[in-house]
Amino acid sequence: MNNSNNNAAAKPVSSGILGHPIGFWFFFWGELAERSSYYGMRAILALYMVDKLGFTRGESSAAMSTFIAACYLLPLVGGYLADRFFGKYWIIVGFSIPYILGHFILGIEDVVFLWIALALLAMGSGVIKPNISTLMGMTYDQQRPGQDKLRSDAFAMFYFAINLGAFASSFAMPLIRDQHGYAIAFMFPTILMVFAFAIFALGKRFYAVEVIRREPKTPQERKDQLLVLGRLGAIFLVVMFFWSIFDQSASTWTLFANDHLDLNVFGNEIPADMIQSVNPLLIILLLPPITILWRVLGALGFNIRPTDKMMLGFLLTTLTMGLMTMVAAITTEQAKASVLWEVLAYIIITTAEICISVTGLELAYVAAPKSMKSFVTACWLLTVFFGNFINIPITGMYNDVLPPLTFFAMLTGMMVVVCIVFFFVARWFNRASAKWMAEQSQEVESEAELAPQATAAQ
């Protein structure tokens, strides 16, 4: 038995801009507004709890960790509800409402309202998180079947939108807060989320047709799906070590810069925690040329698989930690190394992020069983949660147990092992999944060919 949403008929293929379906631009601008609202709110949240609600710095940090963890756990709920019951569009639109409400009440200076707001924000952000990119991928499958490079470009541009929103709002919100106070500052994420809600809702007729399948699967189908999920799970388990390294930029990297590096840049001393803003800016600058590079290499006949890009990302992450180890070795109290060394480390690991995170998001969509795409995308997002989870014991050793040189050398060694493991996991994944992914692609293209017939039948 097949159940679908109200608009069960397929949409006609939209002409679009730059070859992309019209629906893509609703995803792009909607995601930019939604991520701007999220990262803008998050930029000032920790100090808000300290300055206005009387939290200690430890309590504020714990509350932030709990909130972020919830944001990366709840995608599992969103993926399951979308795949099994409501469809992706209605999950996005429906859970945007508590998202907006959470923003609205966050500025009420009361601890009870704070926790209610954070619960609503985590619910909204987390539940809709896996469904936007998945619905976008489905739109390309139906409206641009077989155009894998165009879909890859779309995922890269989608990631660009996320980081453009993160950079702009993270830069602007502290300035608004300093000029007008927290209450006014929190109004801007609320307004941005209202815009995101409107953009997502208005684009409905340009999105993919969703068919929610609840028919029982044969034992062989269940076995095949479990095999694919197992293969993806192996990839995901390795990826969490990348996030373990990457997310230390907010902790050990900042502490190292503050205590051991010369923060004077071109005659001006910068705060150690300001260096973190380099990452989204670098994403904006590096993502377009790297995307063009993949297309040029493809046009020249190089078959660069998603796992090849991810392997490069792991190698670059290892190089990053090797660089941090070198800097820790050369810096002294009398002659501190320049903070520009850490900026160079950011450039390398941001390139690695593009190779791993952008590619992994697309791979999670492409390789997932068709009836479980949102759920598998949610599992991809869990790699961020688990990367931070394993950081709890790892980062606890920094400086208290191990000096920076030994600590960074340990992480370099860990990444060497991770690279070796991923090499064999990727080989196994590519061999084992090639047939399944080809069948998935053929099934999607067949559905796309039937879409005009479904429309005509109505």
C-alpha cells in the first residue's frame, strides 16, 4: 500500500537558473535564512546566560553543550517521521513553527523560559535538519535525473549558504547586542526564521513529489537495506574522528592560541577566540574553486568518487595536526610563534571539511535506501554528536595531563591510524555498494520518467 501527501502527482520539470531546478533557489535562500537565525542566536547565547540569567561560565558551557547535542540527536526523530508518516515538506513547515516560537521567547529574561526556548529551538532545528537537504536531493533525482555533477554542485552551494549565513550572523549579532542589548538582538534571528519559513513554504510546487511507502518489505529487501546501512555506518564511524579534531577549534585550539601564540597581527592584537570566525569565511572563499576543480577533473576524465574526496580530507586533517604539533614544538615563552600558523591550520582543515562534510552529506543521500533517505541523513549528522562525545575524555587531557606538544602529537598519530582505516573501509564500501547504488539510481530515473505520465493522468 502506498501513501502519499496531498500533491501526489509529480511536478513538471522546472527550467531553473544556471541549469538548476527552480526549487533549488528556495532551498538555498531558505537554508541561508534558517542557518543565519540559528548561528546568530548561538553566537550570543552563552554570554546571555551569564550576563542576564546569572549562570556561571561552567553552567553556561554545560547548557550550550546540552543544547547543541540535542540539535544533533533530534534529526533521527525528524528523519523517521518524514520517511514513515508526514513527508519532508510538512516536517520542515510544521516544525518551523516551534522554531520561530523558541526564538521569540528566548529574549524573556527568565531561566524557565530559557529552557522552554532551547527545547523548542532544538526541536525545530534538529527535526527539520535532515529533511531540507534530502528533499533537495529528491528534487534533483526527479527533475534532473542522471545529472550527478549538477546535484553535487547543488550540495556544495547548499553548504556555501550554510556558511554564508553562519559568518554573516556570527559577525553581526555581537555588534547588534553591544549597540542595542540582548532583547533587540534576539529579534533578528526571529525575523530571519520567519523569512526561512515563508521561503520554504512558498516553494512547495517546485519541490519533488513525495511518496511515503509503508508497504511491507520482503526478507531480501530488508537484508539488502541493512547491508547498505552497515556499509554507510562504517563510513560514519570513521568520520566522527574528523569532527573530534575539527570541533576542538573552539576549545584546545583557542586555549593554545591564548597561552602560547603571539596574537599580534599586522600591529593589532586580536582576541584568541576571534580566530574561530576564520572557518566560515574560508568556506565561502574556498568552496567555489574546489567545486570547480572537481568538475574540471571530471571533464578531463578523472573518476573521483566521493570516498576519494573524503580520503583527501582525512589526509589534510592529519597534515593539520602535524602542523599544530610543529608549532607547539617551536613556540616558547620568550619567542612565541605567530598566530598566523594557526590561521594556516584553519585553511588546511577547512579544505578538509569541504572534502569530507560536503561530500559526506551527498553520499548519505545517494547511498541510502530510497525509503530511508531522511533517516540516513540524520545518522550522518550524528557523526558530529559522537565526534564531540569522544572529545570529552580527549580534550580533558589537554594541558592538565599532556602538554600541548604531546597532546597534538597524539592527535596526529590518531589521524594517521584513521587514514589507514578509512582507506580500507572506502575500498570495501565502493566494491560492496556499487551494484546497490546503481540500482537506486536506475529506480530514481525510472520514477522521473513516469512523473509526466502521473501528471497527465490527473
